[in-house]
Amino acid sequence: MFNENPELIITSLDKQIWDEELENFVPKNIFDVHTHIYKWSFNQDPKKDIGERNFQGKYFSEVSMRFADQVDQLLMPNRVVNRLSFPFPFKYPCNFEGSNEYILEQTKTLTENKCLILINPNMDKNYIEGLLLKNNIKGFKPYRFYSKTKDTINCKILDFITEEQIEIADKFGLIIMMHLAKKDAIADDDNINDLIYLSDKYPNVKWILAHCARSYSAWALEKGIKKIRDLKNIWYDCSTVCESDSIDALYQGVGLEKIMYGSDDMIGRMRGKYITFGKAWSAINSDNHNLALSHCDDRMTFIRYEQLRAMKRGIRNSKITESEKQDLFYNNAKNLIDSVNSRN
């Protein structure tokens, strides 16, 4: 499957960007806190093969840990990558039990690789606590698609994860990977107030705000981060954020010790870039634009490379040391994950 996949071919442009810009920036040891491990069959929508994510079924129908290893070695040669992985949050109808069984099976023999389970607000407490007997589970992955309100855009945090579920996470000191909803993301007052309330009430929960607190451009961080920067139990990943201003705003806003690398694969290995304009952001790729590009090399590289470029450029203002860079790519994540105690 891997060798025959047309989406996984290194072009001369990819090689040039890696060799000239990224080879000396990316450390040898990496802990990726945002990787999706899944089977396309867990998406039970009968129309999935003509839907917006049909590329997953066509090119990435099964993403195992071995497949993720192969992708990492292709895109980041000679790196050792460990992961915090979790299922892909397909829209309803999604096979949650199959998704969680698969991530447990894929990580059970890998000492340094841990996982989160995919949850929804209707999930039975006994099912969740039963899964937690599996020692490689480090927390929960809720998602806005599962909002009780059916509004997947403007839902609040407690619309797609219940306080009962957060209580379980607090009891065991677990991680919750949070992809914020609402158009203003971390600049939204509801999100800010909810994070302050939940952090105070459930101090043992370790929140990771994905995608720079879902701030693909800097303005949301510049507006909102100062209101939550002092919360001790919130961390951030940089997955698929491709704007250096946004990365810099996060560096300056919370400090490097709370930030971690994530790939968001198999999204990060797609070709294109997340771009921003006004207060909007979106993914651009070779199939969804009509830009006139005859004046330049019009090829696109991997979103992961664009993210790594942004991380490198965003660091310029912070002037971090090699040791701090290792913290960003490995130690911060390892320390956070190790802080979740064994339950066996």
C-alpha cells in the first residue's frame, strides 16, 4: 500500500525544502502529540466515498502505526518519532468502539507510544472506565462533530464533552485533546470562560488545545491568549498551523514550555497549505484554486513542511537554544504524557 501510493512521492521541490530549510531545524528525536490512527471503514456514512473526505478512503484507507512510521521516515528521514495517537473523528455515524479497539491494538506493544480514545457525549461511563484499564490510554479525544446541540460550528466545549466525562479525566489525571469550536476560537468569550471554569474545577485534567488553540492566524491568539496564559493545566500543539505569525504569537503568549509538535497526519502529509485572510482560514490545495501561477514554480509541498517552516520562522523572534528546540519537539510532550499515572 505504501510504495504504491501516488500521494507519497517526494518531488524535487520537497527535497529542496527539506535539505535547505528543515534538515538542520528538525531534531533527531520527536514526540508527535497529534496523529490519527484509523480505518476508513470506521466512517459508516453510506455516502462517504463521494463526500468531502473521500481522499482518505482512496489513498489512506488504513493508517496503522507502521504506516505512520513509513510516512515519517519519508518526510523526515533519519528521525525517531514517538506519538500520542487517537482515532479520526468521523462524523456520525462513526464506529467508536471499532476506532478505540484499533488504536489500543496498534499501541499496546509500543512502550513509548500512547493513545487517546475517541468519545462522544452519549458514551456510557462504564464503557469509558472499562477502557481505562488499558494502561496505554492517556486520555480523551472529543470533537465538535458530536455536539449535543447539532451545531458543530458554534458549539461550546460542554456541548461535545460532558462534565461527567471531564470528572473521569480529573479522577485519573488524564489528557483531553481539545479542538475548539466557534468562529473566533480562543478569542471567543464562551471558550475562554469555559476553559477558566473547567481548569479551576478540574485541576487534574491536562488540556491540549490543538492547532495553536485553533488559531491558524495570529489575531485570535493576540486577542485571547492573555486571558488564559496563567492556567497551569493547559498545553498547546502546533499541528497544521502554517502561519509563522500565529506560531510566534503562541511562543510569545505562553512560552515554549507549554508548546508541542504535532503532525495531524494524515492531514499534515497532504499537499497544500492552511492560509489566512481577514479573520478566515482554509486549506488550499492544487484542486481548489484557480490562481494564475505561470510566473513561478506552482508545485505544492506537504502541509507538514509548511508547518515546520512556520515553526522555524516563528522562532526567530524567540531566539531559542538547541535545548529549547528539543523541548518543543520532544521533551514537553514526553513530560506531559509521563505525568499521566499508570492505573494498573
